[in-house]
Amino acid sequence: MKKVLVLGAGQLARMMQLAGTPLNLDIKAFDVRSGKVVLPIAPHHAYGDLAEGIANADVITAEFEHVAHDVLAECERSGKLYPTSESIKIGGDRRLEKSLLESCNAANAKHHFVNTKEDFDAAISKLSLPIIFKSALEGYDGKGQWRLKSMEQAEQVWLEMAEFISASTTQVKQGIIAERMVPFDREVSLVGVRRVNGDVAVYPLTENHHTNGILSVSLAAPVHSTLQEQAGKVFKALTDKLNYVGVMAIEFFQVGDELLVNEIAPRVHNSGHWTQQGADTCQFENHLRAICDLPLGSTALVRPTAMINIIGEDTIPDNVIAIPSVSLHWYNKSKRAGRKMGHINVSGDTEQQLAERLLALSVYLDEKAFPDLAEFALSLIHI
Amino acid sequence: MKKVLVLGAGQLARMMQLAGTPLNLDIKAFDVRSGKVVLPIAPHHAYGDLAEGIANADVITAEFEHVAHDVLAECERSGKLYPTSESIKIGGDRRLEKSLLESCNAANAKHHFVNTKEDFDAAISKLSLPIIFKSALEGYDGKGQWRLKSMEQAEQVWLEMAEFISASTTQVKQGIIAERMVPFDREVSLVGVRRVNGDVAVYPLTENHHTNGILSVSLAAPVHSTLQEQAGKVFKALTDKLNYVGVMAIEFFQVGDELLVNEIAPRVHNSGHWTQQGADTCQFENHLRAICDLPLGSTALVRPTAMINIIGEDTIPDNVIAIPSVSLHWYNKSKRAGRKMGHINVSGDTEQQLAERLLALSVYLDEKAFPDLAEFALSLIHI
């Protein structure tokens, strides 16, 4: 029975445990806040500290990219960490990410690194407005971002950013990436997996919708083969370059028929949660297969499937789970505004049937908590 | 967060925990051997004894029908037990089972109760040979059964049975049911679920194959609507009569276009394991929904799916999980001949594709451990 230690004890570790238990994998998680090793699905009982967790594990992985660098270093020294600390750090620092993309010739938005007022001015003249500025570290779910649409805002934006940089207490020095805002048609992401021997498997591209900067809905359905091929090539290039092992997600902006990489996540990803019901093998199982050096599972789409995030709510009406194919996934977290509390997967034999079920969902769910769902469902219905 | 206590800490409780955790259900199990309450998927840490388990639970259920009657009584007194102890006991005593079937006019094999030599002789003249004798209690997976095909064996069979009855140490008095051996075409089973309010949902009929008296393969595919309707009526009659709550499985002999009830299991059932990958909602989740008084989930078939039991083996070749749609479910049990150690689910977009995948499986799996798989796969392939 192989033993896996996950760095981080949140919902991704929890879903790894649910997916790995049937494979007789013993999944434990290192809770970075308590410093204890726990069972992700029943974290009230502790199984020692990090050193014990590392010693007892056969394989170590991470559920998030902002793991303290000393923890990553300690894990890497054991020779059990997959993917490497280099890969994990890339997901946590947009500067490293951009350098990787450049080194692999992966198309991405024109950008400029900003540390000083001079860099800021240079970014504006190089990229031209509108520009989005993103913190290099710890930025996710829309935090640490500034949009500059006219020069009148420039002074204010720079002051806020300078304040943000100087207030940062990150281990690595904080910085800013300026990116030309791309007028994209939609956001899509590719979740894929790579095994130690270089085998790669990628899931169908997922279309993603955000509400207030947080992913609200992902849709997996049969996709344009050219786009799928393009995304697959980027996945292979990036993961080969890193000698990557495990699941990685790549978020793209689609501009016409072209995909620009927005960001990469060196881990299982929210936009891949639909795979629990919609794919031959879910992303959590495939991540575990990869890091345990087992054959990868098929990533084929079983049927059109959507994932809806439950944000800031800890109950939903019972009627929702009476809708055929609805699968509810709570994370057992205490309620907090803006927090990802769980998600709903729903499938259909056809996209039309899926759209009808999404519309039914939108009727039962509180519009305040799920503001864009009805519109999204209607956009899929072909009359 | 609703708390569920399962009587029995085997693979069925384990799979209930895996299915219930995403619903934020807290699943614990009472291990009848150790007398302790444990987490089914991580049973090394104890959470108190039965009394504490009952006190802490909101709902109590059972994963097997041979629970000691005093334990059932203690649970029932708490008002939290679903289904009732009466229903659970029926699954553990063929005499009660037959009486239920008769009271519901559910077609079943002609039979006679045997306690004495006089009953034995009467059974032979009433039923005529061949007859199968089954112990009333604790008989499962082919144990406690005798076949009488010619009168020359009668004396020997009776001596063995009389010895068996007198050696039995069961709480309730042991007995024998004589049944006319039905020359059936195939064995099928219906897994269904009933909620407190009387709502009922049934899965598609499953075709079952046994090897040495133990279920080896179950196949779920679109079925004959007349048979499905017939089975559904029996399910409704039996569960309404018992005011049953939870999943129940009914095994049938198919004789021409008629279904005869063979036996019932008042619990989630091996022939319903395919629902984990092949149905909109799996049997474990639907059982939990029912006993927690939540809306039942759709029982629709997603695509043709088969379940193959892993018996007496604790490893299988890695190649197996490379076959698309193969999902492996280990129970984390120590190896023992004849023991159910895990199962494999495999699906196909069509029955033909499923058959091809089953054939591939049979190539990789050891023929000694899976003796009938290749033949079964070939029988499904239409050339």
C-alpha cells in the first residue's frame, strides 16, 4: 500500500483521498497552518509533524503552489517530491512562469516586469493601454490585480502597487507583471497529466466563466480539434521542459483561433473538477497514478459535463440533487464570503440536455450566490 | 453535518464513506469484531464503543444482514435505525424471506421448510428432484447448501444437513429451506432504493455470473422493458410492505420471460457496484440519501458497464488500469482464498466496446483467478 503525503490539507487533498482510497493508496496531508499531518477527510486526529510525514511517505505532492520554500526543500531532499519544487514554484511566481513560457515559445500576452516607477512607465509605453498589472506572488482569485485603462488612473495605480509591494512579507521579493489586456473571446483551460516516463494524457479543453474574478462555471464538451491540438502541444512542451510529473492545468485566453497562455497551475485544478463525473478517469486519480508511477487513465469525455462552484454558501436547496446526474461535492469548510465551499457537477447525454439541467439548477439556486448561471444555461440552449 | 453510523466496517461501509463524504456526511462504522467505532477507510483509530457510536449518530444503518440481534435492538431503541431491524433480519433468515415473498405474492421457487427427517421426506415428495437445500441462516456465497439430484444421495445429504443443523450456534434456531432447482436461463438482480416518504427509484436490471458460488461478473446494459417493469413491481411491493428505507437488492432467476425471486439483500449489494461508474448516482450515495431523507438521485444508466470481482488476489497487473474506463476498487483487506478483495468497473460507449474492453481485461488478468471472464467477454461480442 503506497503512502502519499499531500502538502496542504484543503479540498484538493480531500478529493485526492477520495480518489486514491479505491486504489489502496494511503493519503495523508500536511496542514501548513497546524503543522500536523492529518487525514484530509477527517482532520481532527493528528499523525505527527512534517518530518514524520516525510519519513512515512513513499511519495509527496502538493495541492497548492504557495508552499513555504523551506518545506519544499525539506521534501525534495527526501527524493519523494512530485512534481519538483522548481515546477511548484513556477506556479507561485508569475515571473518564473513567464520565463518558462518564453523558453518554450508558448504564445502568451505581451508583458513587462515591474519593480520600480521606471519599469511602470516603460511597461506603459511598451504595451500600450489597457494594461493589467498582477502581483508576481500569491495572487489568485482576482486578488493583487490592478487594471489601467486610461492615463488619468496611472498615478493612483502606481501608488497602490508600490504600497502593495512594500507591504508584502513574502519570502521571495514581491514584484509586478504588466500584461497587455487581451480582448479575448473566451477563457479555456487544459488539464493534463504526465507520468515519470514521459507519457502524457490531456482532458478535453474546458470553457471557464468567472464571476468577480473567481471561477464560477466550467464546461466540458466536445471541442474544436485544432484548439485541442494547439493546447496539447503547449502542455507537452511545458511539461517536457520541466520533466513534470503529475497533473498540470494551463489557462488560456482564446483570441479567434489562437490560444494565449494566461497562467499555469502545477497541480489538480478547479477547472478539472468536472472530470469526477465527466471523464473516464478523474484528475485526482490521474495525478495519483502519475506520481505513483502507474499507467495513466483515459482522459476521454464520457458526456458533456459542467461544474458550478459553490462560493460563500454552506447550504443549497435539496431540490438541486433531485435533478438527474447532479453530483454535489462539499469541502466541509466553515462559511466565509467569497470562499469556495464546494461544487456541483452536472452532465447530459447531449449539450442540449445539459443546458436544460443547468437551467433547472439556476431556478433552484439563489441568484445572489449564482448570479451568472441562468444566463450561461440559456446561452447553451439552441432553440 | 449529518452523522451516520454503519453496522459493519467492511468494504460496503468503506464505499459508503467514499460516497457520503462529498455530501458532507460524517460516516463512521461499528466494527463488530473489535466492538469499536472506526472510520471505514482508516480503521486504526477508534472513536469509542457502540453506545457512544449510537449516541453520536443521527442515523444508523447496516452493511450486512447478520448483525447480532441485541445490537440491532439497541440501535432500534434509539429511533435512528434505517432500514428497520425487521427488514435487516429478513435478509438474514430465508424463512422470513420466503414468508415476505408469499405475503407479497412475489413469484419464487416452490419450497418447503425442513427441520426434521419427516420435513425432508415431505419436501422431496412435494417438490420432486432436483432440489437445492439451503440453510436458513448465515448462508451466503455458496456456503451451507446441498444439491439433491438423485434419491441415492438422499441419506447422505440428510445426514450432512442434520449434522449442520445440530452444530449451528446461531442465536436463532437454524433450519433448512428446500427449493425446487429451477432450470433458469440467467440470474439477474435489481438494486433499488426507497425513501422515508415512499419515493422509489430502481437501477436497470443487472445480469450476474457466478463462479464457484461467488458473484464474479455483473453486467448493466439497456434491458428488456417487460422484465424491468416486472422487477420494479416486485421491488415496490416488498419495500412498501416493509416500509423499507434505503437500498435493497433482489436477486432473480429468469425463466423465459418470468422472474422468480431467489433472494433479497436489505443493503447495498455487490451486484450494484457497477453504479459507481455506470449510473447517474451510485447505490452507496442513494442509500445515504434515502436514510438521511434527502431526494433520491437518478438511477439512469450512463453507459453499458460491467463489474468484475477480484477474489482471493491482492495484486493485478498494472496494464489493467491502462484500459480506458477501467476503474479499480480495492477494499484494503488481507489476502485470503475466496475472499472478495476488490472489484473492477469497466464501461463502453456501446455494448460492443464494453465487450472489447472486457476481452482486453481477460488477457491481462490471471485466468486462474478470473476463470470465466474471457468466455463472458466473447459471449458479448457480436461478429
